[in-house]
Amino acid sequence: MDALFNKLRSVLYWISVASMTVMLGLIFMQVVNRYIFGTTFEWTEELARFLFVWVVFLGSALIMGESGHLAVQLLPSKLEGTAAGLALEVFVNLCSYAFTLLLLVQGAKMTSVMTFQTAPGLGISMSIVYSIIPISAFLMLLYLFKDTVKIIKKIREHRA
């Protein structure tokens, strides 16, 4: 299972790096065109914005896989190794499931609702842009499942 998650992490990482590189290239091209040639392409700013949205959501899933989200660790560090600490981990894990499932369901609804609207510069359906919300939520659920397995192992070890 770890090999699968390592591969997923690698894929997410390189997609994020490639998207950031393209985004920075587009912005640089837009600045050069504006200040040197006095013209811009209409689609560059829009594509850079859409890539930024995708990078943020893919990065959120990537960081969740590394347990890197911002968190207050005062209470968990004080309770580490105790039954109360395990209960807190279970509670945080369940809250994460609730948020991620909400993101998945509402993101899927938003994606389906936005099928009628097209981006003015690129002419693509806005549902393509919004589809990253349920995609990233699904990836987050995979990582949550991995965390849940770790918590179950800790609970079994604590009982033994």
C-alpha cells in the first residue's frame, strides 16, 4: 500500500511542478508581451488563473498525504500515547472525513452545475476547471483512509 501512495505522491508532485512551471511561463510571457510589444493574449491570464486553482487543490491533497496541513499540536503532543490521544486522533480523523466528503459532494454538484458556462478567453467549459474540487477530495479521501488504517493499528497496539 505504501508503494501505491508513494507513486501517487510522485505523480501529484510532478503535475503540480509542471502546472506551476507553465503558469509562471504564461505570466512571464504576458508581462513581456504587455511591456515590450504593447499587446497581450486574452487567454494567458485565464489559463494561469485556472492552473493556479488546480495547483492549490492538488497541493492540498499532496500535503494531506504528508500530514503537512497547518495544525495546532499542543493538545495532541500532550496526549500522545494515551487513550485520550487516540480518541483525539479518531475525532480529528472523523472531522476530516466529514469535511472531505462535503467537499466531494458539493464539488461534484458545482462541477455539474457549471457545464453551461464557458470561460471567455479559452472557450472551455467551466466544469473542467471546477472538476478539480471532487478530484482533490477523492485523493484526500484516499489519504484519509491511509491515516485511518494507521489509527486502527495504534488502537490495536494500545489494547494489547
